[in-house]
Amino acid sequence: MKVLILGGDGYLGWPTAMYLSRRGHSVAIMDNCLKRSWEQEVGVEPLFPIHTLKERLECWRKVSGQEIHLFAADLQDYSAVQASLDDFLPDAIVHYGQQPSAPYSMMDRDHAVLTQVNNLVSTLNVLWAIQTVRPSCHLIKLGTMGEYGTPNIDIEEGFIEIEHKGRKDVLPFPCQPGSFYHLSKVHDSHNIRLACKIWKLAATDLNQGIVYGIETDETKLHNCLETSFHYDEVFGTTLNRFCVQAVAGIPITVYGKGSQKRGFLNIRDTLRCVELAILNPAACGEYRVFNQFTEIFSVSEVAHLVADQARKLGLKVRVQVAENPRVEAEQHYYNPTHTKLRDLGLQPNYLSDVLIKDMLRRICQAQERIRSDIIMPRIRWDGRRQEAGFTAEQGTPAETRNVPVG
Amino acid sequence: MKVLILGGDGYLGWPTAMYLSRRGHSVAIMDNCLKRSWEQEVGVEPLFPIHTLKERLECWRKVSGQEIHLFAADLQDYSAVQASLDDFLPDAIVHYGQQPSAPYSMMDRDHAVLTQVNNLVSTLNVLWAIQTVRPSCHLIKLGTMGEYGTPNIDIEEGFIEIEHKGRKDVLPFPCQPGSFYHLSKVHDSHNIRLACKIWKLAATDLNQGIVYGIETDETKLHNCLETSFHYDEVFGTTLNRFCVQAVAGIPITVYGKGSQKRGFLNIRDTLRCVELAILNPAACGEYRVFNQFTEIFSVSEVAHLVADQARKLGLKVRVQVAENPRVEAEQHYYNPTHTKLRDLGLQPNYLSDVLIKDMLRRICQAQERIRSDIIMPRIRWDGRRQEAGFTAEQGTPAETRNVPVG
């Protein structure tokens, strides 16, 4: 199948492009590397050096013998989006092309507006381009479990049957997103649902949990093919960040009580889920939602899982509570349904001690690149900006970094 | 109280400003008359000549002895919004400042994007400005009953208690908006709800039905104070448009079966509802929703109510079915709750034969200004553009306009 990956330069987009290319799909990427400029702006960088997208594509050609075509264009540029669809005529579009960070969206008014306008306009452009140029194309949009928030009932996959005053209907599951970024994903979901209804487009929304992991079968083929692994407060995600803290010899910091529960999945499962969606497309006019995660952990549980494995590698680690920069429920019910992808054949790669150890070992190889000053949260949801840097209580200076034995 | 009206040049904003000013509130308007440029763009104009906003304000000063201050600024200009709040220090903000037309938002990609970006950024700017400059200010945002769509259960006021698999929660009422404009209002609602939660702002969302009417006590004081009454396919609303069709001697056109049901209210009740929200503010941190309409009619019912009164005035009228340019359910259940505003004291001005007759008579006075070529829908939800102009079957040429006896 012909698959166009929007945001194919990113943490998930790039491994997805290689994964699908290796499986015989004809793959193209659309990306203008805008995310790299946001990293520059906030002064962070991925743990492992990332080559330019052109170098990666060239390397992929040499290593795999497969060509991935690049449309170096901004998704906010509608004529470029239309032209690319018209040129490539994709059967499926995988839409990762967004500002992906909640803290980035909460920095100030400008970043809230940038996030929502960027994400909203990108998705509107994609919808209008599909409708005008390639209406048969299946849109697979990456959403987030954060769209639902943490209601006191089981979260269903996108829709819920509600019985109310003796009547019934199946309605969109009520959303309670917790940041301007998460809101942008909800806005997108609403826009896509209407487009499916009025234009008979086919779309799958993958409401994804927190992704962890460094490697896939393809990123391991050559160091030029590695993916952009973030551990900073802006673009880093929970488990990944904890592993880096463990290696850096600074406390693993849990926001608030740490009893917040979230769905998690391995980066390899992200690729498989996307593939399953592509191979089993939504029907014409259908907007469907899959909850895409494989396990539920509390943030504390994850912290201790990482700490345990780090200790086994001889690292000195401590789990520490940090003031929660977010406004979120720290004690809550959480039992989201996630059967649809398994029904399609997903066989999860569960979080294991071995995997955590592998991650820690891999991070140790880049230990000198870790900047512990970019990990602790300064961006607060309540509008106050936290003081920059570490205090003596918060962490250990970089000079006394862990030297792992494992 | 000090009340800032965003979009105070509009059909509802202007009468609201005068109404509140007359009741002793200190009123300011923020508007850059952007909507007038959208009217120019699509080639329509209000039925009655509308003076410039400055002329209206000057006239109001002379007629009422009251001053309404003007901030001539674009809501998308954040520093202007901040500066105005800092200058005026409002106790309440009434937010009408949006692109208000569903058909306008469905014209093409550019108008969909303009609508969503304009409305979203405006509201984000207002939220951030309140949070930074005037956190005690009560935000009253005009929403629409169209945010809910037409579910097969009773629509509640913003929130619904859901019992699911033995557990319960009160959650946002699921929304199924039917145009990119209606979506923009849902996006706004979500953004406001989060701002109330994380910043402890106070907000009231008035999910309004279809407003009809030409006059309020204040617009009648001087012809320079009239409000911008639209009857065209883009900015005109159902009942208002039907009255103009009746006077113009062209068929009253019902989209599709006409059994679509909607909530309606008199323009005078809009002003009273806004006043009630101002006088009974939301609590700090509270986001509440009132369903703001007084009666439910099907579109056909409204067409026949207008036709009956028009005939009594000696006008020759016909109700005719037109192909529905929208994608919407034409047969559906509709029973939205609307008790909260009545609990606060709203005494509805119900739709009456007398009122319809008054409207028809008033429209007759401007009969020569009616342009029947701007009434029939050309903007279609399915992306196809309808042929412009009337066919012999669709309408009567303008030359054979009705000459009313009444």
C-alpha cells in the first residue's frame, strides 16, 4: 500500500516509516522538521545525535534497498499538502505531524496558540486535501488517551452507549483533556468526525498511551537510523525520562502523589498498531477510535520498576516526589477499554525487566550527553513559572553522575 | 458593573451593549468590525442601513446620555486584548466576538480555517488576558445549541450524569456539532472549561438557540441605533429569513423535510439572559452551561407560522421545500432541558402572531432593499457548490415582489 507519514521525522514517525517500508509498503514522508526548531527554541535535544532527515533517508536506502520519498513541506501550507497528495496518491495517511508536547503548550499564551493553531490547521488541511484530491484515502490520526482525562467510569473506545431518562444513544465519549495540547487533539478528533460524516471519509483515531522505548528492529540497523529519544521536561515522556534520571544519578522525580494511572505501550507496539489500522481500514464514512496501549501503571509503579532495574545494574537511584506542575487528579479511577487492536491481532510487547535494563544500558552509552538541567519541570499549569535549575534537595550536580557497573 | 462586550458591533452585541448601558452598567465594546468585511466579501448586507460603530456610539450618547467606550481592536491581537482589560478592568466580559456563520465556515478550506482560527485564537486570547490581568472577571461566552447536535436522548445543560458498568460520573455532555463553525464553538467550550479548572476562572457558556427579531427597546429609540438584521444565506437565520422571503414574494424555503427541530428565542430574551448571567455570576473555578432558548419548533412549523401571518397582511406566500444544503438529520428526537435561566428569573417573550406581523411590517418598510438573489443556499456541506441564482421553479423574479396591504 502507499502510505504517507505526516511528521515522519519524529520519535514515532521515523520508525513507523522504516517499519512500513521494510514490510513492502510504498512509503513517503511529509515533514519540514518544525519540531527540531521547537527543540532549539526551548534549548533541548534528543539523547542520541540525530542526523538530518535527508541523511537518514539516504542511509535507509543503502541499508534496506528501499526508497522513502520526502515531501519537505509544512502541513500548514495547504497547497503543498494538496500537491503532495496529488503526486503520491496515498492509500493511507498516518498523521503524526503535530506539536506533541503538553508542557510546551502550557508555557504561555503564544505557545498555547501556536500548538492549537498548528495542530488544528494541519489536520483541517489534511481533511480538505483528502476530500478534494484523494477521498478514498484512509486517515490514521494519532490521538492520545489524554483526550479522555480520568472520568470515574470505564473509558470506552471513542464512543459510549448512554441510557438517559428511558432513552438510549451511542455518543462520542465525553472528553476532559488536561492541557492546551491535549485539547488540540480533542479539537482534531471532533473535526475529523464531522469530515467523515459529511464527506464520507474513512478515519481511524488511535488514542495512544505513553510510549516508551529507544529501539525498533529498524533503528538498530545503523546508528544513522536512530530515533529522537527525548528525556527533557518538554518533549520527554515518563518512563523514558525516568531511565535517563536513573543513569544520570539524579532522583527519579514523580509529579505529586504518583498515583496517577496511565496506559503505556512499547514503541514497537505503536508501529504494529498503526500497521494493523492500515491493513484493516475504516469503512467509507466511518470514524472509529482505538485505544492504543497495552498496560496500565501508576507513575510511581513505573518509577520503582525503573529504580529496581537500575539498582541491579549498580546504579545509585532514588525515587523522589516533586511538586506536581500539572493540574490533574492524583487519585482516580482508571479502567479504559482496549480490545479493538488486540482483536485485530496485536500481540503486546509488555514492559519487562529485560527491556528496562536494555534501555538503561543503551542510555549509559550516551551518558556524557545527558543534561540534567533540562529534566526538572519549570512549566506549570497554573501559570506560575518555576525557578530554573536544581536545588541541593532536588538533585545531584552533574559532576557526580553515576558510573554504572552493568 | 463594568461589562466589556466583545463583538459589540454585531446583531446581538450592539443591542446588548445598549441594553446594559441603559440599566446603569458601565459598558465598553471591543470590535474591529471584521464581520462587516466578511459581509462585503460574500456580497451581502443587512436589511436596514447600519451606521458606523462610532456614529452609533455618538447617537447612543445623545439619546441616552450614557457613554459606551470603544476599544477598536482585533481580538486576535493579544496585546490589544490585554491592554483593553488592563485599562477597563471589567467585572464581566460578554463574548460575541466570533465568525458566527455555519455556511461561511463550509464554503471551502480557507473559510473553515479562518473560522476556526479566528474563533479559537480570540477565545484563547481572552482567557489568557483574564488570567494575567483580571482573574476575577466573569466570562460569559455565547455558545450555540448546535454544539450538541441532535442525540437520541434529552440534552442536558452542559453536563450529564452517566451511569456505566455500575459506576457514575457527571461528565461534559457529548457534542456532535454539524459544521466547522459549530465545531469552533465546541473547541472554545473545551478550552474555557480547562481554563476554569486550572486557573480558577469563572465562566458561563450560553448555548443559544436560533435568535429572531429586529427590534429591542433600545434599537427603537433612533434609526441610527438599529441592529444588523441579516436575511441572506450566509448570515441570516431561519425565522428572520422566512419573514424577508414572505415580504419579497419569493417562496419560503425549508431545507429538506423541514422536520428538523430547533430551539428559538426572541432577541429581547438574549439580552435578558446575558443580564441574568452577569447578575448571577459563576463561582471562582466554575464552568457552567445554560441552554438559552424559550421554545422548540420544527423549521416547517416556523415557515407556516410566518406564512399564515404574511397572508393575513395580504402577502402572497408559498412554503416550498428546497434541497437541504446541509448534512443533518431531518427526522430526530429533540428535547433539550432549559430550566437554569428560567430559575434565575427569565420570563420568555414567546413567539406570537403579533410579533411576526410586526416583523413583517417592519421589513415591508425596507422592501426595496431586499435582494432576493442572496437568499437561496449555494454553499453545500458536501463540498459541491450549488448553481447560483434562482430557477423558475425555485422562486419568483424580483420584479414581481409582493405589495403588502397590511
